[in-house]
Amino acid sequence: MRVDVQGERVALPLGVDVAAYRIVQEALTNARKHAHASHVDLGVCYRRDQVSLEVIDDGRGQLSAHPAGHGLVGMRERVALYGGHLEVGPGPNGGFRVAATLPNTGEGP
């Protein structure tokens, strides 16, 4: 696994911090458990007003158009709760990509 952290870490509201953690946790779990990935890249980019996350694996990708699990649904709900943005789908070289941006408004929901 390769981890790339960019920007100066800024304090995030507790809820945003937990949401970011859970999104990364779910994406890594999916890469291991469902995609059987052998490599994962994790990127975290801190900006004053937001944090962006990207998890790209080299696994099998999404096996169906309507995944049966709740992981992606949970990611969408967490991102929506904070007014962020989520992209999920094929990675640039195969595999699967999860990219989330969460605002750092200094406030919780």
C-alpha cells in the first residue's frame, strides 16, 4: 500500500474527521475483501476548507452495477451529511476508485 498525504493537516470537525476515517476504512475493506486487490494507493489532501480522499486499488473492480453491500451506500450517506462529493467507479488502470471530498466548515451537521 502506498500512502500520499499532501498539504498541511488542518483540524477537522469531529464528525467530518470520523466520516473521512470511515470512508477510507470501507474503501480499504472493499479492496481486500471484495476486489482481492494486491495493491492500494491512498491519497489524502488537506486544504484549509476541505479534505480530499482517494483510494485506488488494482483488484477486480465493481462486479455488478448494483452492489449488494451497504458500504458504498454508507459512504454516500456520510458524504451527503456534510455536503461533500463522492465518486466511485473504475480506476484509471482497472480496479476500483473511491474519491471523496468533505468540506471543513468548522461546523458539524
